Amino acid sequence: MKTKIIKITSLARDLDKIRYVADVIKDGGLAVLPTETVYGIAANALDPAAVSRIFEAKGRPHDNPLIVHIADLSDIDSLVSDFPKNAKKLAEKFWPGPLTIILNKTNAIPDTVSAGLNTVAIRMPLHPIIRAVIGQSGVPLAAPSANISGKPSPTNSQHCIEDLFGKVDIIVDGGLCDIGIESTVISCAALPPKVLRPGMITLEQLEAVIGEVSFDKSVTSSIPLARRASSPGMKYKHYSPDTKIILLHASFKKFANFVSNKAGAAALVFDGEEKNLMIPCVSYGVMGDAFTQSKRLFSALRELDRLGVQTVYARVPELSGAGFAVYNRLLRAAGFDEIYL
Ligand code: TXA
Ligand code: MG
């Protein structure tokens, strides 16, 4: 397939390009679009044939449901069978933004989108480009992250080109994603509501709005492939570079000592630590600052693969607040391999 790469820098100036992307989507095509979290591969969520093409392009297992993206609160009415009070409060507080809410679905949502579940994941993104495409096409967009299944999510258009060139109709280049890791996923179809995937909107922030929220077991444990997970996506090895990653819970001093005699190893570290290590290093942000870390983590994982080393030892982010979401992605990249020194 021929893939068009379209650079969009300003909505006002590039309105004809937005119209073109919207037309391709209305015709059943696939467009990779930037969001504030990561790039997504988008199709008309109400068109089962178009949605099937997403699964093909990504090599995604069919039992892993997609998030449906909307631009206005009124768009949700035809998609969910009920919109409980707690979900409404979350939507009011965090939409548009990096929060996905799982609700009971209506028949308007094809089975291909929900993977046969009776729920649907809904998100109202903040990024102006995807919002404009939803508005212009007049349909909700099913959009998983725009990576080949199992690879780190893409945070710039180059990552999308690496993974999906030739497999989609359009890749929109809208620059670097602000947040860099995927949205927080909360199920309001469960009581009490459950976080299925941590993100930059933290458990504490959610609880401040609706009271008790719990983490689903799948957030911190590795789930055998055969077992059915509450969030089907969490059972697959994720965000996984080709290189073996091991998380080292240790002070920097102990970390440096541990890796110093490791042949064929590299280190994933915080800014400024490289100069104190003798092995190849990639840094992924400022120590203690989850926002720089989330923004750069997935790029750093892709960069590590290019080093051609066997093993990467990684510095661990803070385990509380937004740092927990960064830790969650790293833990999955490491296939749950951690060492405590
Ligand atoms: O930030 C994001 O959420 C990005 C951007 C593009 O919006 N999208 C994204 O989509 O990360 P994806 O498909 O890579 O991850 C969606 C996650 C998966 O783990 C999937 O299993 C889960 O949400 N999910 C979707 N629908 C669900 C449902 N009905 N019940 C439980 N989990 C669901
Ligand atoms: Mg994904």
C-alpha cells in the first residue's frame, strides 16, 4: 500500500489537509494521527471492515479491544448504554485529556472494536489534530497506539514510519507527543472503579474526584497468556524492545558498581549519570521527574535496540504518583525482570 506522509503544523493553515485525512477515514481508510499521549492508528469506529484493517496493520490479536476517541461529550450518547455519575465526574474533570473510561456499550459499537466484550473504552483526546479529524469526519475514531504489536508505543512520526509505512494510507507528522505514554484506563463498568492501566492521571487524582478506586491485579503482576485479563491488552508482553532489559532497584552508587563489570551490557539511566558509567548509556529523563521520563521513555527503548547489546540494566523511576505509570511501562518492557540490590 502507498502511504502518504502529511506534515501538519497549524490547524488554520492546514485545514485542507485535515479535510483530506477525514475523507480517507470516511472512505474506510487508516490514518496515523498524533495525540497528546502517543500516536494512534485511526479508523472509523463504526465501520467494522475499516477497524479490521487496524488489527491487520498492527499484527494485533483480535481479542484485544480498541479505544474509541470522541471530540465532544455529546458524541458519547449513542456509544454507551449508561453513563454513570462517577464516570461523568471523571469526564468533566479530565476530558479532553489522557484518560480512557470503560463503560457498557450499545450496539453501535461493532464487536471488532470491543473484541466481543459488552464494554467499550472511550477517550476524548486533547491534541488539536485528532480532535479536528474527528470533527471533520463526523465519526468516532477507533485508535490503538500506532506501533507494531509488542513494540514500544510511538511518540514521534519517525517511530510510526518505522513500524507502519506501507501498511496504512496516511501518517500525519504532528511533531513530538507531549506526554509520551498511553492514557490512564479506568473501568467504570466495575464497582468500585478499577484502574486497568496506570498513566499520567494518577490513582490519587482519580480518587480525589470519585472516592475509592482500586488497581486491577494485572497492573503489577505478569499474567499467564492463557488467563483472561480484565484488560485484555495487559496480558501481552508490551512495550518490548528486542534487547533484554532488567530493572535494578538500587542507589546510583550500587547500580554503577553492579554494571561496571558486565560485558555486552548497556544502561538506561537518568540525565547526567552517563558520565559516571563505562558502558554505553541511553538516558530517559531527569531523576524524580516523571514528566520528562514519560516523554522520553519509549524513544529511549527504541534507541537501546539500535545499540546492539545483549542486556540493558535500567534505573527505576519513583514508584509513586505519575512515576508509577513510567515504572509500569518499564516493568513490561523488562518482562517483569527486576533485581533488588
Ligand atoms: O493514550 C492512549 O490511550 C492511546 C492513544 C492513541 O489514544 N491509545 C492506546 O490504545 O494506548 P491501545 O489499543 O494501545 O491500548 C488500549 C488498552 C489495551 O490495553 C486494551 O486491552 C484496553 O485498553 N481496552 C480497550 N477496550 C477495553 C475494554 N472494553 N475493556 C477492557 N480493556 C480495554
Ligand atoms: Mg498499545
